[in-house]
Amino acid sequence: MVVTGASSGVGRATARAFASQGASVGLLARGQDALDATRTELLSVGARAISVPTDVADPSAVESAAETVERQLGPIDVWVNNAMATVFAPASEIAPEEYRRVTEVTYLGVVYGTLTALRRMHAHGGIIVQVGSALAYRGIPLQSAYCACKHAIQGFTESLRCELLHDHSPVRITMVQLPALNTPQFDTVRTRLDRHPQPVPPIFQPELAAKAIVAAAQRPARREWWVGGSTAIVMLGNAIAPGLGDRYLARTGYESQQTSASEPMRADNLFSPLPGDRGAKGDFDSCAHERSLQWTLTRHRKALGLGLGACAMLAGAMRRAMR
């Protein structure tokens, strides 16, 4: 397995989840301190793991990292594109070079990772998992750069999926659309907000996202996985009444993405990694959910469908008997 953005947040939790199942994991991210800490965690549970400092915005660096992983761990079977960067600010306050950097990491990093994986999986097959978001379908205020990238990933993935089907390729590609998560990004992103940024509630723990990514790697025939009831509501609501969503977010989107605490001047990780290790979780443990009923249902939707069908048949039979 290869996981980009593996040093913290969803990537860190995903690397742990794969390692717990006995997978060998190549860890790609920029920060050496956090990468080494992640590798130590994986080695402690008996997994094979290597850390390769990589800026996914550099296609040659991604290619070199893949070569290192294959040389030390063997052929790559699963590639997870997870690395991201963003800026919290109104669109008019984000500089052109900041838009460029967010796009290079969050969108082009996925493209480069996908192309690198395809070259290696062409003969023996494999699975590419794109880590998406409800924001791949619904843009929200203060996150124009990030939302644009997630939308772009969605379009890129759909186009590529059609090409793989046309070519009868042994490579499968799937996308996991995630809800708001309790990750350290809110302490490290570049922000111009007056108050400390936060995920839009309801908030879930990154381990739930990791479970979904592992499931997607095991069952790639499903083109998309939705995680969390909030994700399903946002995506369905945007398909039915996007204008209503615009007005709702105009009223609530600023307040819901900020805590009550003021945001002091601090360093951020947009152009270079921050030192130290922040783990998988952020500051919102007290209000973050570990489980999701929606995820449980969608994970077993075939069984659920059969059960509902059986109930419907039984109800029909009872009605006929009563008549």
C-alpha cells in the first residue's frame, strides 16, 4: 500500500488501519518528523513500513518515491491519494500563488499519484483510492481553493474510470467522499479568519474515514463510498436544491467554520512542512463521533436491501392473507 499525506490526520489513521491488517505500507508526506513517528507506530504492530519524504506537487518526486517503495517493499497493489493543503479565507483574500499551491498539492498531487500508480499497475492490476469529500460536490464559503480541487478530482476520476473500462484495464479506481473530520489540519493550515478554524459539525474521528478507505480498497467495484449521514444529506441536497444550499451556507457557513477562540498569528504548512508530530486527531475529540449509522448501513447495503425486500414481500403476503 502507498498512502500520501500519511504523516497526520486521515492519512495517518489509514496507514495504521492497513498496517493492522498486515499490509506493507509506503508512507509519503513532506514532514520528516511526523513521517518517522508514523513509521515507528506501524513497526510497533509488526508491519513493514518505509517513510519517503515527498512533496506530491512535484511529479518527479512522486515517481522517485514509488520507485523507492517498490524497491524496498515490492509491487504496489493499492495507492491512496490523500495529501492536501488549503487556505481558509474569502476567495478575494487568497493570493494567486496560494491558489496555485493548493491546486498543485490537493488536485495535481492526486493526478501525479494516479499516473504513477497506473504505470506500475498496468500489468498486474491494482486499486487507486481517491480521498474525496462532500465538498467534491458542494462548494462552501471560505474554502474556495479546496472545494475547487475536490471538484476537479471528482471529474478527473470519472473520466479516468471510463478510460479504464474502455481498455479492460486490471486497474480499478474508486473515491471515498468524507464528512467533516477531527484532524490536525485546523492547527496547521493557512488562515485569514479572525477566529480559529474548525470542521463544520457534525464532526467524525479520522479512524472512521480510515475504515472507509480500507473498505474501498477491498471492494473497488463500488465507484463511490459516502461516509457519514451529513455527507449523504449534503450531496443529495445539492443535487435536488443547490440554490437553497447557497442561501443556507451564506447564512451559516462563516460561523460554523470558526470556534469562539481568536486566531493568533502562527506558522502554517502551505509551502513547507511544520516540525514535530501531531498525530491523527485534532482538537475536537469532545464533539467528534467515532461511528456513523449511515456508514454501517452503506457498508452492508446489499444485505439491507435484501432484508427490506424480504420485509416488503412478507408485508404483502400478510395483507393478502388478511383479505
